[in-house]
Amino acid sequence: MTVREATKDETANRQPVRYGGDAGGTERPLGRSILRGLKCRCPACGEGRLFRAFLKPVDTCANCGADMHHHRSDDLPPYLVIVVIGHVALGGFMMTDMVWDMSPWAHLAIWAPLTVLSALLTIQPIKGGVIGLQWALKMHGFGGERDDVDPGRGGPPE
């Protein structure tokens, strides 16, 4: 057998990497889980509330009892909000600047509050969507593995 044939055999036998393995056994559709998270509902059942405060998720779902304390949605939601709102606000600013000749202070008075308000209105649903994504992919303890081991570092989290 040549090296090329051995490489083809290894490639054909590879399995895709999946987070969380087969623990839990329940079906977790990605789109449905993210959509439920965007609605600030439990990604498992779609009924229970996901947040107990503005950005504080519940530890367990009041409806189905699913554990939600595993999530690690620290930095991704603000980055997504910055990307989405930044593009929308900048596009709106540029379009209004092309249509009306306004002073920079008028633009600041219009676009700064709109940007802050839209960021505050979208951060919670986006964080819920990220938690739904992590739940669907069985990441960070949602798949039933131990929560005290950080797989990225190979040991307990600091």
C-alpha cells in the first residue's frame, strides 16, 4: 500500500469532532435552540425564562429543570452587538449625511443615543442566542461532562 492510499483510508475513516459526545441523548437542533435563546427562553423547552435579571441567566429552567449554569457567554455577545449595531449605525449616519447637511453636533445628538439604546435592546437576546448555541452544541458542560475541567487548558479552571 502506498502512502497516498493510506492517507485516503485515514481520511475516509475520520469522524467529525462533536462537542459533548452523545451524552443526554436528546435531539438538540441548532437553529431552534438559537431561536429560543434569541426569544430569551430556555433552549431546551422553549417555555421557561432564560434570564432572572437583565444579563444574569437562571441556574436552572423553572419549566423543564435544565441546567443553565454551564454557559460561558462572556465576550461573544458584546462583540456581536458591536458588529451588528456598528454597521447599522454607521450606515444610517452615512445615509443621513448624504441626504441632509447637518452639523456634527446634530449627528451626535441623533446617533449616539440611538446607538446606545439599540445596543441595550439587543444585548440580552444575543446573549440568549449564544447560550442556545452552546446548549445545542453541548459545549461547556451542557453535554453532561464534568464542569470543573477546562478542556482548553487540560485542567481545572483558574
